[in-house]
Amino acid sequence: RFRAVTRIERDGRAQPLLGEAPLPPLAHAEPARGSPSASRLLALHSGERAPARLLLEVAIDRDGARTLIAELDAPRLIEQVQRELMLSQASLCVLRAREPVAGCSGPGGAQLLASFPERIARSTAGSFRWSGPGGEQLAGYARLALDSRFDAERWSVVLSEPASAILAPVERLRALFPAALLLVVIVVASAGAARVRALLGSLHALMRGARRIAGREFDAELRVESGDELQELAASLNAMSGRLAKQFSALERLIEIDRAILSATDGQGIATPILERISGLYASDYVALLLLETKNADCMTSYQVDPTRKRWTRGERPLLATQEVEQLRGRDAERPLAIGPDARGFLEPLAEAGMAQATALPLWIEQQLVGVLLLGQREVRSSELESLAFARQLADQAAAALSHVHRIEENRLLAYYDSLTGLPNRLLFMEHLRESLRRASRNGHRVAVCLLDLDQFKQVNDTLGHNAGDELLKFVAQRLTERLRSGSVARIGGDEFAFCLTNFSGVDSPARVAQGLLSEITRPYTLRNQEVFVTASVGISIYPADGQVVETVMKNADAAMYHAKRQGRNNYQFYTPSMNAMAVQRLAMESALRKAIELDQLRAFYQPVVDVQTREVVGAEALLRWVHPEFGMVSPGDFVPLAEESGLIIEIGEWMLREACAQARAWQDAGHGLFSISVNVSSRQFKDGSFLDVVRSALRDSALSPQTLTLELTESLLLDVAAVTVTLGRLRALGVKIAIDDFGTGFSSLGYLKHFPLDALKIDQVFIRNLTTDEGDSAITDAIITLARSLKLQVVAEGVETEAQLARLRAARCDAAQGFLFSEPVPADGFEKLLLEREGGA
């Protein structure tokens, strides 16, 4: 039975005992069960549908250090089994899952291998019909109990025989009847006419019974009352007919249930046919099916039926505890469980129904318990093995159907729901909106479509990281669903949400809803121990006034949302036809911006920074301008956000930095002194991996002293301490100065001022505008100046327009200022003229 045998010594030496070359050790194979010294039987496949090599490893000593490895001659074993069992017409296969352990034997082995139903790989035992050599074939399969002797995978054996061979005894019985009849005639001739008539009647009855069984008619009972062996033969035929009738009926019922549950799309579709038809498979007084469904993973759905009362119920119950799952694991799960009055857990409903025992059949999907089929009896009795096998097969079918339902539900969740927030996605929202518009068209109602987009959400990702951004999206989704009807909110994009309002009376209703949502969203969020404030912009379009189809209504709501952003954010806007023209213009502007550098349309303007005490020019801020031949002078507020969104800001920012450095060096060479040149840096530009190299290159190419260059950053950029600390440190190592622009208006936090190597704070003009008239702005300005001086930082006031504001800053000991009081931003030649005028005046 062995092709080769090898002994592995303690030191790893392999000594062949049979065969010329030693077999390799099996240490590389992962054991199916823990102990390394257990005997192992492995099937190693070399190709699809090809026979496997069967290797057996047996420990010689207790510690498993010395082993024997043998390769079995699998085809010879199977042929010997088939020969000893006298299965000359049968086909025999041994499988691991659907792969053959050895080549299938018998006349129809190859065809049998290709005809296996899919369920063989999933169930423990069963049978099926198929068409093979010689006509109809009957096949049965069952798992081999290898794990009691070996550490092995689960194998199945499949045996198939022609239907004609299985029913051969009946046919032989029919063939014997003519000879028996002739014998009876001879006996009758000597025994008398009366005895002859009795025997002939019994024989005819037996022949009719045999024909009925051969034709699969099992209902009518065969009656022979001869008092001899013929009566005993009739009783045996009746018993065989009853068993066959029961088996065929059970198989037909299983097929009906299988067909019904495999087309089910939810747990109730699985439970209903099982509860309605199981009484014909297994004698039970109470049936319960517990299923773990994906719609509510926190509990199990309970489907119960009392066959005697014909009462069908559905409910929810807690998940099975760990000890209950372990109780159901293994072979003992199919043995009847005694139910006492104090039964708890999944047996408690059966105890309440008065059951004395229950058969619990677990439903497994990939080693995970997903359900239990409970069959209760009022009296303690032993279960028929045949009925139990049918019930076990039904449980396997239910597990397979539930696995299919789970896959359907998972695919539906992936297709229609957002994985981060759990909200409906764009696809599902569009379907719901399309249905809402159909109903509104029939009933003459209106529908308001609202798109909500978070303002400057990218800044949160850039400063706090994408994980914090994901947390913020989940918080926003939760607040939206709490304020709106559950299921009406969808996440249709990165930071964009949508909802619709139906059957409202006037536009004030959507306006009130939008304003309430904006107020809710502006409440602070805590992300990574940091309090963060965000706002949102809402666009609203009304069906049917703003569009007759879903795509048009959505497009117009999107246009209204972008208009809300251009109106200053944190507001809502209703759609107007002029917004489409603005959207077209915005697209044209973005396209033109991509060519602005190539066509030399960008300009650097400069605004002087003056000493508050002496009014001497101590620096300049370089400001980006775009002069377009068609659009004219484009406001930075219009094109800078476009550059940020499209990523062009990196290329534009590099151009601006090089231009400012070169101009500053030119002014120095012209004898205007050594003053600071400031350049704004966006968060996207700062976090680009090549930013440090760009700064070095700009300084090197312009020969500008690094101490002359000041980079202005927004304070929100500094919230992500870990991400910017290294870059700021390297910039300071170059000698470049760092200033915080628009201080006090962003994610203000005093904590980061001590973490970073800063040189200056720039007070936002929103506080300077009402500095002399508003006590709050005056107090904030004084506090920022005091804070900066205590940290030895230079403080610069932006937006100074009056002498009164300058006098107030001088009294507060502010270092420098810039604004229209001194000069508006001007081109390089205009700034040089300003320098010459001031130098001449001096």
C-alpha cells in the first residue's frame, strides 16, 4: 500500500526504508489541530482535477522527534476497496473539498467528478441523481471521520451506482416469478385445485406488488394471507415500500425547501419554508430557527412555530453567549438536549412551551455560528438516525442560503451605502430622489433638493490629518440625521451631503431647515483633543420650478451651493438661473488659470510694511495678481481658491516665491537697503514634499540673504504639530523667518506659539477695522500685541487705513503696520518709486 517510506531521525537525517529517494519532512505543512506529535494525513495537489499525493506522518516516540513518513498508493487503495466491496459497476471518489484525493475509479469516475453538486463541499452527507454511463446514476456522499485518528482535513467519499444495479434485486425477484409459477403449477397439480387457486392468488399479488415498487408506487398495501413464506415475503415488501415512500417523500420535501430558501433574500424567506415543511422530515412538537442577520448584527432573529397550535411568531433575542456557542460546537450538538424548568439561553423558549428535550442543529458559515435550528419534543424519546440526517441536511441548506443572503446584503451595503458614515450614498440618494419626484409629479407637490458642503474641510485634513477629517465627517453625519428624518440624509461626496424635503408649503420651510442645520454644524467638535469649528454652505433647488428631472435639479442645487460659498460661506442660497452662467464662467476661469503662468499673465504686487513709530519702510509683502486679457484684473478671492482646489497653487506659489526673491535682491542691488520681503505660503504648498528644495533654489538663484525672506503661514496649518515641526525647523536652519498671517481668525490656539520657531504675528484687519470704535476689537488687539512682545515676536497690524488707527497702534507699542494709509499694493516699479520718494523725503 506504500510507494515509499522514510524515517526522519532526531538530528533531521532522512533514511529511506522503501523507495530509492527519501520523502521530504512535513514540517512546512500547517497542522490542522495543535499537537506536533499527532499523526497527520495530507493530500498535496499538483494541479486542478489531478490526483493528489497522499502523505502519512507518524510520530515514533512521544515527543515527536523521530517520525515515519510514508506515501500511500491512493489509486491502488481505492481499487482494493472497490474490489473487496464487490462494486464492479460503481464509481468511487475521495475528495478534499471538490478536489480529488485520488483519481475517481469505476466506469463513470471522470464524469462523476464533473457532476458534483456545489453543496457537496458544504454539507456533511447527502445524495443526488445524475446522468452517467449506462443511464441514470444514484450517488451518495458523506464526510470521513479522519480527525479521530489523524490530524487531517475533512475528506468526503462519493459512491455512485447505476439505478438499474441498485434495483437489481427487485428485477431478479420479478425474473424468478415465472419459474416459481411453474413450480406452483406442478405443486397445484398434486395438491388440489383449492390450494392452487390460493397460491396463484398470492403469487399474482406478489407480482403486482413487485411491479408497483419497481414503478415507484408506494401507496397501496400488498395483502397476502396465505399463512406461509409468501405472506412473510409480502410483509417484507410492504415494509420496504414504506421505507422507500418515506425516503422519497423526505427527499422531495428537501428539494422543495432547498428551491424555496436558495431564492430567499432575507431571513424570513429562509425561515418560512423550513417552518412550514419540516414536520414531514422530523417528528417535533416545536420548531425554532434563530438567525444572525446582517441588518441587525447585535441580536438574533427568532422564528418559531408550534405545529400543534399552528402558531407562527417572529421576534428578537440576544446573541448566543460564548458558552452556548461552545455547547453547540462539535458532535454533541446533534444529540438531544434535556430541557429542565430552569433552562436558560436559547433553550428557554422551548422550556416555556413545555418541551422535554430538543435537538439543536447549528448553522455554520466559515466556522462562524450564524444560526441554530431547534427541534423540540414534549416527551423524551430517541431520534431516528434517518430523520436526524434529513434534519442535519436541512440545517446545512439553511446555512448555505443564509450565507447567500449575507452576501446579497453586504453587496447592497457596498453598492448603496457610504462605508465611513453608514449613510446612503449618491446612487441610493438619486434613486430615492427620482421616486420622490415621481410622487410629487402625480400629487402636484414640490420637492426641495439641498446640497450641504463643509467649508474649508480640506484645511482640517491638511492640519489635523485624514483620520481627524474622517471623524469630523462622522460627527457631521450624526448631527444631520438627528435633525432630519432618519434615512433622508446621504453622503454624496468627500465632504458633501444631500437631503430632500417633500410636500412643503413655501420656500420658508426649506430655509428654516437649512438655517437650523447650519447652526447645528457650527457647534464645536473635539478632534484629537483639539476643539475645532467648521461651517457649511447649502444650495437649494426646487422641483419643478428649477428642473423637471433629477439630474437638472441636482445640478442647480450644486450651482446654488457654490454660490453660497462665494457669498462668504456659512449660509444657504436658493438657485437662480444666473448661477449657471456663473458656473460656466468659473469653469472658463479655471481653464484660463492653467495657462496663466505659460502666458505670463501673473503679476507680483507689493505693499509696504512700515515702522509704526518712524513710518519708515521696513519690508514689503508680495501679493499675487492675475491680469487676464478678457477677465481683466482678477481678484485673488476668485482665483486663489480655484488654484487650491486644482493643485495649481504649488506651481503658482513657486513662481511667486522666485519672483519675490529676485525682486528683493534687485532692490538691494539698487541701493534701497536691506529690508524684509514677505511671501504667503498655502498649506498645500507647504506640505508638498519639494517645498524645502524650492525655497533653497529660490534663495540660491536670486542670491538673496535668507534673513531677508519671511514666509507667512496661516495659523490653522500649525495645528498639526507633528507634520510641520520638522519643516519649520529646517526653514529656520536656512535662516528664513516665519510669520503667522491673519492671527486670531482661524483655529486660534496659544499652545502652538511655544512649540514652533516663530518670528512674527500679523493681526488680521478684521480687528483693526473697528480698532478705535469697538472696545472688543481694541482689547483683542492689545492682548495680541502684549502676547507677541512677551514671546519676543514682532507684531504687524494689517489693514491700517486711518491716522487714528495708527496712533492707537503706536500707543499699544505695535512694531509695524501695513494698509491703504501707507499704500495700496502696487507693481514692482510703483513700489520702487514709493521707496525713492520716501528716501528723497528723508
